[in-house]
Amino acid sequence: MEYHNPVLLKECIDGLNINPEGIYVDVTFGGGGHSREIFKRLTTGKLFAFDQDEDAVKNKIDDERFVLIKQNFRYLKNFLKMYNALPIDGLLADLGVSSHQFDEADRGFSTRFDAKLDMRMDQNSKLTAAEILNTYSEEDLKRIFKLYGEVDNAGRLAYVIFNSRKEKQIETVNDLKTAIDKCVKRGRENQYYAQVFQALRIEVNKELDVLKDLLMQSLEVLKPGGRLVVISYQSLEDRLVKNIIRSGKFEGEVEKDFFGNQLAPFKAITRKPIISSDAEISENSRARSAKLRIAEKI
């Protein structure tokens, strides 16, 4: 199974501050690159990994100290409780779509291939990108393109799709590109398509809701001194991660005690996000937009 190099690998492993006897969780197993590096540093410790993608199972580590849970990571706490693995010493999340998923043409994640507009990370779920495009109201289409894709002309885009599908259903990548051609700014085609696809993918997989669930559960499952290590690839995700580290809330406002001391559940290990080096970006284009934040449970 061809997977690209894991992003910011050394920085993630350093950030986890691994105890060889500890319990760690990689909630985005994928090709197993991050997990293998964590596992190398364990002696009697255990590693739990989550991934809902069938392909990820082929990469699992064959060792009784490793457990791969084929589920969405929003069920983190329930499964760790089931395995009697609470509390944990560290949690790693590498968000977004793996390079492998982008490279699989028939998954419909990439603007590079003509394929059915699928975009499901969990192939057993019902909602696809095509279904959104063909059944959502104009108002709902506008909402997701504005909110999740940060598309400038979200209203016009929604109007064009809503009217275009009356003539012909939008089923494939090329159908969508043809339908929205008049909305695209010339010279910025790739960026525009990327924003549109991002919005659809987030809606299909409920990515921001799932991330919120994960971050709230991380407060409960990490032991004091345990590390939270998160790589995000777009500003919406990064904002949620930054706010939860800063204040324990997604809105970001910090509560204070009677004496004016900040009440925050985490201590930020990184004041600013860590980004990839030019050398890493030249080897792995996915690293270009990566932002890594590290925090320690107080």
C-alpha cells in the first residue's frame, strides 16, 4: 500500500515526550508512519490506533502491544474504556485526508482525476459529495461553501449548482467542474476547486464536529502531564485546536479564577504552530499547509 512519508514526524515524536511504559493513541493511523515511530520507543507500553478506512488495516503492526480500532475517532473514549486503557500518556492526530486517499482516483477526493464524487472516509457511511450537490437546498449549499470552504462567491456558486442540477445531475468531478466553470476566477482555478472540494469533504465526513468531539474527549482521557499533538491542514481546524489548548473552549475565551489566574486545562508547549521545513515540503507537498500544535494536560 503506497503511503507518503508521515508529516512532521520527528516533531510529533518529540512532542509526545514518550514514556516507554506509557499508553499512546494515534487516532489517524493511515499508513502507520507515525504509529511505527511511537511503537519503536515503547517497551512495556501499549499503542492504540484508530482508522475507519479499510485500506489502513493492511498496514497494521503485528504485535500484541498494538491494537487497531476500525472506527471513527469520535468514539475514542468509549473504546479506550472498553480496553481498560484509561488514562493515556499521549494522543496524536494527523487531520485531513491522507496522500493515499488523494491518490486513489475512485475515492473522488482529488480534483486531478475524473471520478464519482464520493469523498467518504468511511465507505460504509451513506452521504456522498454527489448527494450533497444534488439534494441540498441552495441555502445549505451556500452555508457549507462559505463556512467550510471559505469561498468568496459562495452565494453565486450555490445558485449555479442549484440551477445546473435541474438540467443534469452532478455525479462526477468533471460534471462539477463544468457546472461551476463560470464561478471560477481565471488563473486561480486550482485554488478555487480545492476550496470547493474541502467544503464538500468536511460536510460529507462531518469533520469539524468529529474534531470537536475528539478535542473534548482528549481533556478526559489524558492523564496530567499527558501530551496532545495535533497536525491540522486548514484554518478552521487549527482555530479549534488553538482555542481548546488556550482555554478549554472552542470559542477561545479564557476563564479566570477569583484571583485572576487563567483556568486552562492545557499548557501550550508550542506558542506558535510548528510548520514544515522547505526540505520536507519539497519531498511531500502535503506538508506545505501543515500546522503542528503541542500541549500538555495540566
